[in-house]
Amino acid sequence: MFEQQRRNFGITLTRFLSGNRDTKPMSFSNSFSNAKTAVVIIPENPDQRSVVAQTIILLQNKFQGNKLTLVVSDGNRSFANTINRSNVTTIKNEHLNYFFLPKKNEVSTLLSQRFDVLLDLNLSLVPFSAYLCRHINAPLKVGFAQDHADIYYNFQFNAAPNRNPKMRYEQLFRTLSMF
């Protein structure tokens, strides 16, 4: 009944609990093309899973050799089983607290790694992805432009709102490939 309010509170809570983690200014000129490792948050929305598959293949080709880690929610577990050539971390429902934020001990392995790029493929803010964006060690954090997104991402992609999700993901990858 109050799920959306709990989600919104979880996103706000992430912002305050992670403190003021201002990142150093960085040059985007070669940040994606020089990246060796990446973590990608698969969209929570089941309707977007099928359209994101092509983007995942493009990312796997870029980050060959199991240097791509995918984070999937429990509802996307069947999608994760179809993916090879990547490390997969599943965030199960029991790994989330009341406000849909991951429990630290459940994501400690992910948080202890260093990645060159974090790519959140959710078209809207999701509490567990907002948490990961604030806590994962990656100099380049990419997501779609939306309210309060500048707190979580240092590179926001503003896709045309009249485009379908598949086109948004394709545009995002083409844009990132320029850097």
C-alpha cells in the first residue's frame, strides 16, 4: 500500500546516509573508452529487460574477459541466467531492508571492488541502485537524467522522452562510445 512512499524514502535516506561524497572533477574525454571494468545495474522494470539485452551484448563485447559485472534484482533472476561472459550479482528481496535498500553484508563483496564505470540502466531512480551508485567505487557513474540524479551520477544521459526504451539504451551506448 505504501510501497512507493517507502521507495522514495529509501532514495532520500541513501542521499543523507552516504553524506557529502563530492567526487573530484574528471575529464570525460576518454573515460569510457579507456575503462577496463564495469558494473551495470539491470533495470528493475521487467518490461525493460528484453530491450536492454542488446545493450548488454555491446557492453560484454567492450568489457571482454569477465570484466563486466551485472547487478540484477530478484525478479530478474531468470534474465540473469541467460547471460554468460559476465559476473552476475543478484539482489534478492531478503537482501533488502524495509526501504528497499541493500543490507551492507549482502553487497560487501561488490562494494569492496573497484570499477572504472558504473552504469545504471534504470530509467527512474530505484532505491537499491541509488544506494549502489553512492557506495560503489567507480570514478564514472552513468545514469539517465531525472530529478535529483546529480546526487548519484556524474554523467547523466538525457534521452528524448518520446523515444521508446530500446532507442534510449541504444543512444546511451552510442553516446558513451564517443568518450
